[in-house]
Amino acid sequence: MIAGIFVVATSGDDDKREDAKPSATVATHAAKPTASAPPSPEPSASAHAESPERSVDPAKPFPGEPLPLRLNGDSTCDYASHIDFDSYPFVTRVDRSEPDAEDAAAPADLNWYGCSPVEFATGRDSRAGVLSKRQPFSRQACEAAASGGGLEEILMHSNAVEEAGIIAGNSICVITDKGRLVRAQIVEAPWAPNLSLKITTLS
């Protein structure tokens, strides 16, 4: 009888083991969905798709280029507009009687002194020249025009303006004090005098 009880007890343990097996199998199957979490490449792909819209072309650092710029004449000689193409907005307007007026002009690439006649001049560490609309436009041609100069100091009356080539359709090409090449296309010929430009950064 002892042997019989022993056999029965052993058989019962085996049954328990056998009964436990399907449970382990079920648990394993239940865990699989947890182990294989939903794939995550989709957000990553979406982020890559958005990145070109957020990036800024290094050759065009200011959003919205080409950007308009209008310079107006003044009835007095008290004010000056200093144009710096390395920062936006491009124009800083200063009272010429202020002690720091010269400091404000220091980083400027072009200076517009409102008076009668208006004085239009290249900044001391920049270079500027005119590329005619009759010539095919290219970055190299604009750079050559800027390097050649010609806009060191212009009094904005009719004869000087025409001689300098400051007429609608032509481009004022500027190499800034930081080495950036900029095209300021003349949209409206000076009158009264006013000067309307369309600004594009080329390098």
C-alpha cells in the first residue's frame, strides 16, 4: 500500500507539471505582444520630413528673400540711414548730431545721408558697384562689380545718378564687411530722391 500511495502521489505531481505547461505556454504567448511594442520609425520619419522646412539656406539667411528696402530723402540734413546687410532689419536711422552717430555708421555697408542732395556712399569696410541690367546676371558678375567699386560717394542728383548707373533694373552689388555678397536690385529709379531696392543674399 505504501508503494501504491507513492505511485499515486508521483502521478499526481506529474499531472500538475503537465497542467502547468499550458499555463506557461499561455503566459509566453500573452507576453509576446508586450515584448514587440508598436514600431516607432513613423515619428522619426515625420520629423525628417519636417526638417527641410525648418532649415535655413546658409546663402539666404533672412526668411522671405528677396526683401524690399526703401530709402527716402529728408527735408533736413539731421538724419542718416545706415544699411547693414549682415543683420535684419537692414537699416538703422540715427540723428547725426548724437555723439555716437559715427559708431552707428561703423558696421554699415552703405550709408544714406538725407539732405539736399542726398549722399549715397559705401561703408568704409565694404565694397559696392553697379551691375547693368544689360549684362547677364550671375554671382560671379555681381562679385566682380562689387570688387570694382564705383559707389564710394554719390550725390543723388540726376546727372550723378545716371552716371553711376543707379537706374531701375540695374543691381547694386555689395561685398559686406563680413564678406557676404548681396544683390540690391533697383526696383524704382531715384526720384525726389527715393530709392527702392529688392535685397537677395548670394553668399
